[in-house]
Amino acid sequence: MYKNIIVPMALDHGVSPQSLEIARALLEQGGTITALHVYEAPEGSVSAYVDEETMRAAYEKAAERLKEKVSGIEGVTAVIVRGHSARTIIDYAVENAADCIVMGSHKPGIRDYFLGSTASHVVRHAKCAVHVHRDS
């Protein structure tokens, strides 16, 4: 059982409810669950064509979608941060003394074997336990 679980939430995937259920099953009484969404802003030349107001509106929309996903789920705190998904999940876990990360993962495609998925990066580099479940 774990006291401080982080559940990374991709807002465009449907695995979040299962991840939260698993986290609740692994949670020690009195523990905490944080639903974490990492907002990745456009990078490189793309960012040159997107104005600040559009970026702010997109961030606010993502924050609202995260709140909607966890609304009505008791004991889950929603947190949104900016950064690169895998690195930010790992850093957030360290900074907040998480003892477990529960995350979903899609079935790997050929691209994942060359670039690696977020889940595989987190598994390789996290300092705490990581529970990964597949989206069936």
C-alpha cells in the first residue's frame, strides 16, 4: 500500500478512470492521490506562430478538462503543470515525495520502439514504484 500516489492524466486518452481505480485500490488509508496533467506547450518554430493569448487559453482549457475528469471523485486532487511529459512526471514525483505512480499506457507501436513512450521513460527513470496498465 502507498501513501502518496500520482496518476498522470492524458486528457485525450480514455484510461484515466481505470488509473484512478487502480490508485485507489493501492492507496493506504489516509493517503493522497494526485491527478497530474502535464501541459506541453508548442515547441520550436510552431511557438513562433502561436500568440500568448492562444497559449494561455489552451492551458486554461486543459486545466478545466482535468477538473472535469476528477470532479465528483473524492480524495483526488487535480494538478496541472507545464513541461515535457515524462521528465515532468518524474520531477513532480520526486519534489512531492510520491511513493507510487499509476499510469496507463497504449499498446506500443513501431514508433515507440525508436522514440520510447512516456510510460516506458517513467518506468526507467522514476525513483518510486510505477504501476503501468495497458489500455485494452
